[in-house]
Amino acid sequence: MLRSPFFYFIILLFFFSCEEKKTVHNNIESTQKEALSLRNQGIESFKKQEFTTSFYQFNKSKQLYETLKDSANIGYILISIASIQQVNADYYGSKETATEALHYVKKKSVYTAEINNRLGIADKELSLYDDAILYYKEAAKDYKNPLEKQAPFNNIAAVYIYQNKYDKAIVLLDSLVNSLSNKEIKDKAQPSDKSILIDNLGYAYFKKGMDEKGFLLMNEALQIRKEFNDMYGSIQSYLNLADYYTKKDIQRSNENALAAYNVATKLNSVDERLEALQILISNDHSAQNSKYVQRYFTLNDSIIKVRNNFKNKFAKIKYDSKKEKDENAKLRLEKAENLLSLQKATYLRIVFIIVFIFLVILIAILIRYYKNKNRAIEFKTSYNTETRIAKKIHDELANDVFHVIAYAESQSLSAENTKENLLQKLDDIYGRVRGISRENNKIDTGKDFIKSLKDMLSTYNTSERNIMVTNLESINWEIIDDIKKITISRVLQELMVNMKKHSQANLVVIKFESDQKSIIINYTDNGKGAEKSKIAKNGLQNMENRIQALKGTIDFETEPDKGFRAKIAIPK
């Protein structure tokens, strides 16, 4: 029986189709194995604190899971990468990574809970306390296990302590401690779960002024940690007790701080070592504590270098990964083009190129959009400044110039008295021009920055008004970039102008402070104050725009007849 040639053609196509499906299946299986292996290696490296290696392994695994479109594993890996970044104090980077993870984990689950918890930790470390509490609350909602919910609630209580809201912290922690007697939680709880809660509860009582009750709880937490060999947990117990004894028994405070330092050194917990050294230094102001001061600065400088090095390495891994991904995409595109040319697929090739270009343009637009958000704030600040200068020129100079012209036209300039009046008016206008120029002149950001800032502030000193500036020299201005110096100078200048125009203050105090992450400026005057809801209308919106452009914060406190206060925090 003769068969049609078409029949054999169909059989041949079917054969090649089966072979192609088999090849695709084998490739997918191989990719899955490699991705899983790299993910597990990343987990092991993280446990060994080999963070650069772990980051590289997780990133490679993520690339492979992206080709498999495995959202669950991509989300898990991004959470792990965010954890690595937080361990190395890259809180902005960790927020970016955790936010990216949310795109892959849509359904509420333990993953979304962990992401929100990470976002809360990052905002807490960036002193964005209200935002941190919101994220912790979302994390608590997403955890289904009652025991797991305790961690974010405990974190909320810790933030309340940072905010000096001790009553709220005590109420929350007390309820968490009581819930440990619940059978559903009690059966699964570990001793460390209880010790964390009662230690924080004791610390909150101590900070509120209930010393004896606080001490008993903190000491109980330490004993539990010692009994169950919770070395890492004992660090916080020692630090809290060192703080407790600071004003009661310096020797005991030092003993606890040294105990915390020794355990933290053994476990390589750098931040806790620094905290312990700070207590030791603050307890002893004599020359003998120079060893602690030197140790603190050496350790602090070292960790800054290490963490910056980590950030640079992470950025390079990401860059190399993207470059490799682009090269692979290019190779895949070339293979596809060759295959399409054999199948006379010119049309499909054109469509592919159009789609590729569209995606590139879309990505470029998105990148540009996020970059332009900060530029828009900067532009608005610049525009407001220009508008303010223009208004000042119009209000203070234009009318005066017009009157001088009218005066010159209507009076006989040969008269001596007329000449003197004219010269006096012109000298007046010249003085105002110099004032406007001085307010908006170029700012020296070099070695004379401190002198320049002092000179600017001193111009607002009068016989009726005293401007006091403290701790300005305590800031290491050499490590602060020029944009931030300019912003600080302009913001203080605008505060001075606002004070001069609106407050009628006779005493202004400007205090500079610094911590590991931020420069903090506390401004206070004893002027007439204002309604808080109306302060933006007094020219202070421009300050907020400048500070927001640097990811800083500014908080105002004012009431009529109760002066004006502002707290400014700018990341280093």
C-alpha cells in the first residue's frame, strides 16, 4: 500500500517535535538543579558569614530562576539578599531589594511578612520610626503562627522605646509576655523568646523611671540567657544593665559593658562592640580611658571601610551579572535570528527587534523616571529660590528705584541738599542689593566651610538678638559632600531669614550633633511662634524640599507665643 509523501513529512515533523520537547525538558531540569544548588550554597555561605560569596551565589541562582519564571524562589532569594545588605548596613539597598521581592510575592504569606519585617528594620535603622511601625504591623498581619507574630510586635515595642514612648512599649510587651502562657504559643516557644521580651520590658520600665522593677526583669532575662547558653542574647542584657548602672554604680556599669564587649568580640558582632565601647568611654572621662577611645575609633573606621567595601562588591556583582545577562540575551537573539532566517522569518525578526527596542525604551523611561523624582524636588527648590529672589527684588528694590528716578526728574540736581538726598537713597538701594547678594552668594565648601557658616550666621547677630552656635566644630565636615554642605548652609540661612521676618526672637540656639548615620541640627528660638498648620506659608516649604532631595528629614514644633523649634537630620 503506497503512502502519500505528505504522510512521511508529518511523521518527520512529529519526530523532530518530540526531540525538541525532550531537549527543552532536559535543559529546564538541568537549570533547576543548578539554580537550587546555588541557592543552597548561598544559604550555607550566609551562615558562615561569607557575605560576598553568599551574595554572588544568590544572585546567580536568581538569574537562573528568572529564566524558569519561578517567582517563589526569586522572592525568597531577594529576601535573603536584603538580609545580607542589612547585616552590612546597606539599608537603602536592602529596601530596594525587599521592595523588588514584593513584585514576585503577591499572595499574603510568610514571605510577605518577612519582606515587611525587613522594610521595618531598614526604616528603623534610618530613623524613620513611624514608617517602620507600619511595616511591622503589616508583617504581623501576614504571619499566621501566633508565635511568629511576636517578633514584629516586639520590634514595634523597641521602636516605641526609641521614641521615648515607654508606656506604649510596656503595655505591648506586657501583653506579649502574658501570651507566652497561652498553650498554642507555650508549646512552641523557646527560652530565647521569653528572654527577649522580658529584657525589653525591663529596659522600658527602667527608662520610665521604675528602676527596681526594670532591674529585676533585665536580670531575670540575663539568667535565662546564661542558663540556655544564649550568648548573642546575653550581649543585649549586658548592654542594658550597663546603661542601668551608669548613674548608680560606674564599676558595675563597666563590668557589664566589658562583658558585652567580650561576648560581641567572640561572636564578631561589631555594632554591639561599638555600643559597649561608647558606654565605657562615657563612664570614664579621665585620660586612662584613651585605650577605649582609640579602640572605638579604630573599630569604627574599620567597619565603615569593610561595609563600604561590601557595598562596592555587591554593586560590582550586580553590574557583572547584568552584563553577563545582556551578553547571554544577545547570544540568544543571534541564535534566534539565524533560525528565523532559515525559516524565512524576516517578518518575525523585525517584530522581535521592535519588541526588544520597546522594552529597552520602557526600562530606560522607568529608570529615568525614578532618577527624575529627586531632580524634580531639586528643580522645585531652585525655582522657589529664584521666585523668592525675584519677589524680594520687586518688593524691596523696584519701587525704591522708581521713586529715586521720579525724585531725580522732579528735583533740581544742582542743589546741594538734593544731591545728598539722592546719594543717600542710592546708597540705601546699594546696601539692599548687597544684602540680597550675600543671601544667595556662592558657598565655600572647602576648608573654610566652618568659618563661612559662622560668618553667615553672625550677620544676624544684633544688639537685641543673640545667635548661639554649639558643637559646629565637632562634626567631621571633611567627609560630608559639597551638596550636603550647601544644603545645610542654605537651610540655616532660610531659618535665619524666617526668624528675622516673623519671629521677633532675641535668642536663637543652633546645636549640631552627629551619629554614625546622620548629621542632626537642633534649632530653637524664643520668638512669637506660629500655628503649625501655617508654617509652610512662612517660606519653610523650600527648606523641606531641599532636605527631602537628600533623603533627610525636618520636623517643626511651634505654637503661638511659645517659640519655634526645628530638628533636621541629614544622612552622611
